[in-house]
Amino acid sequence: MSETTTTDLYEVTMALSYLRERMTDSATFSCFVRELPPDRGFLVCAGVESALNYLSRYRVGLDDARAFAEALGRPVGDLMPLVGMRFTGTVRAVPEGRVVLAGEPLLEVTAPLPQAQLVETSVLNHLSHQTLVASKCVRCVLAARGHAVVDFSLRRTHGTAAGLQTARLAALTGFAGTSNVATARALNFPAVGTMAHSYVEAFQDEEAAFTAFARCHPGPVTLLVDTYDTESGVATAARVLRALDRADGSAVRLDSGDLKELSLRARAVLDAAGLPQVRIVASGGLDEFAVHDLVSARAPIDVYAVGTRVGVSADAPYLDTAYKLVEYAGRPVMKLSTAKATAPGRKQVFRRPGCVDVIGLADEEPPPGSVPLLRTAMRGGMRCTSPLPLEDARRRLAAEVAQLPAAAREIRSPVPVRPSVSKPLARLTNRVRQQIEREVFGPSSPSSPEQRVGTVRAGSGWSPSHGPNGPASGRLAP
């Protein structure tokens, strides 16, 4: 299946019309998240690297044109104007693994209008899924409060490609390992794994299973102890580890039941057997909420294996992402739709320590003490930056998360961090809005914000007085 035809059909219909109308001037599209999902105080930008790789490979070939023609029920000749098109634009983006807030552009694409339109679907897909999962992963690390977290998600992610992405994001956000061998090998990241209940069931009893497993695999082993009765399984694991002198570095895994109570009992059994060094691994439907509760309850669990709920971001399975035109042929544009208004112009995010952010225009001078967050990543359709080494990106993210207000890092009912809006952006937004309203309603269009609330702006998600997220983010930057 072609990457190029993996797109929404309306991208093709719009691009064809643009070409027919000779609308090929430079356009800028901004990709951002309108609102944070529930129980999120911040997000982690991810998917930028794979989006850049996609853009650098983008080409429309003859076979792609045939596929588009078939989908549209038109002769292939009608689609020939698209053949040979490649991405030749500029991309400014937040580096992979940085904290981002609602309303802030994660990425801006500037290219001839048909090109910038055609790549929308895939760019959104790369950023939406990976930002969602990275944000879930980093919350697991926060919830664990220094305990190791490992990724067991591959079997139940929405496709193996999503599983590979999840494992990479686990490495980026501070996990200690993954069960995904391909990602572990590609990233030089620890591969982790134990055994399944089927392995234990295949033997006559647990002792035979544990003994065979330990004899097959040199070094530390992790034994799954809850196939039948957990306390009995822990006692059996302790006998085998002592008999084979394999306790150092080894562990038992609890995969079901009341994990707090069972971990307390398992710890007591292991300690009574003289095996304080044997660790306890917990798994089974865990996410940051369950990990938070277990850590808060002082359960003696050393490693948390998270899987399904994290790999699919079960509590918040989508992001309200948008890819919106903000400038065409040098003309700033905006959308005034109810609850989905956008802000015009190419933008920049100016960051001060603690993620005290100002959304401004791309050509503004940074406010004192701030640095611009978006950086040029592509020029002329070619990559002009290299990704930060994984360890460096991981350290940078950990430091940035640690600087966030404590309320934003809460696992339950966090208080989201809100960006503010610069005065130049506020002025441009007002000017463009007024111009649009005059064109739509004529000279008698109401001029004050209060008057306009009942017409165009009712419920808008963006205004210079409200910011991208409503009144809570409405302070203007100096």
C-alpha cells in the first residue's frame, strides 16, 4: 500500500481544484491540540520524527494517480497534474519529546498550497497517536515515583506499527525496558520478558515448570506465580530459586487479583525464605492510575509492567488535533466556526522555565527570559536537523516535566498549564476577524467583542481575549 494514497479523499479533491485554479502560492498550516484530554495537565510532543521522514519521502507516482482516479471514478488523465509532485516545503516543529500545551503548534508546514494540503492526513496521524501515547507513558513514570516501569503493550496495540511506536515512546519517556524485541534491538533498549500461564500449564506442576525455565535460561529469571494459587506459587518459586542458587536479580510476577494484598504476602514469603533480593513484578491491566494507587498504598512492588491500557491510551483514546490553514500567499487567515476558531499567521511558542509559555507570531522578538520552542526541521523538502540521541531527549524531557507545576503533574484531577497570547498575535487576530466580519456581514457588522459574541464568536475556541483554551488562558503577554 502506498504511503501517498494513505490519505483522506478530500485532500485529493482540494489539491486538484487548487491546481486547476492555479492556487499554488505558499501556504502555512499549523498543527495543534485544541483541548487536553481529561486528567491531563500537559502533553508530550511525539511523532515529529516519523512525520518528517514521511514528508521527506513524499512523492505522487503514476500508480498513486491511478488509485486516486479509481476512487473518484474519473479518468486517470484528470489526475495527471498530481504526478511527480513531491514535498518541497519548510517545516518548523517542536523537537520530539518536549512538553507542549493545548493551543500550541506542534508543527507548522509551509509549502505550495496543493502540497501542504495533500500531506495533512498523514502528518496528523503521526502526531496525534504518538503524542497521545507519549503523554500516557510519562504519566506512568510519574505515578511510579522512581520504581521501574516496563512496556508489555505489543500484543494488544492497534496494529504492530502502533506497538513499535509505543515501545519507542516508552524508551523516550523513561521506561526501563520493553517486551518488544524489534524496538529493543533498534534502540539498544533493554528487552524484558517472563513467561505465560500456558508455559506453567504445559508442565505437570509449577515446580517442574519453574525448574525447567531456570535451567534453560542462565542468569536472573522472572517466574509467573499466579497460574493456580499465588501464595503457593511464590513458595514454589522460592524453593526453586534457593535450590538452584538463582535468587540474585531474579523476580516473581503477579498478574491478577488484589495486587497490593498479594504483593504483601509474596514479600513475606520471600523474606521468610531468606530471599529479600528477589523482586516483585506486577502486571495485569495496569496504567498510571493503578500504579499511583499501589505506590501510594506502599505495596512492595519493584517493577510495574504496563500494557494494554497504556498502548491504546484507554482512558483518553484520542486527541483533539487540528491542521489548519493560517496563512496563504502572505495573507493571514483564520476560522471563526463556533467552538473551533483558529488564530491567524505563522506562530512561535516562547518558553520560560516551568513551561510558562507565550504563543506569539513567528517573527516576534522573544519575551525576556524565554526561548523559541519551534525550530526549522526541513527546508526545500529536505531534513536539516538530526534527532537528538534518545538518552539526551529522555533526560531533557525528565528535566522539563520536573519543572512543571506540581498540580499539572498530578495523576488524578491535574490542573492544566495554560499558555498566554502575545500582544502582536492578539492584535493580528482582532484585525483579521474584523476584516472577515466586514466581508461576511457588511459595514454594519458589530465592532465590539461583546456585540459579536452573539454572532460569529459564540462559543469560539480562540480569541485574543480568551486565548486558545477559554478565559483561563486569556492573559496577554507583555
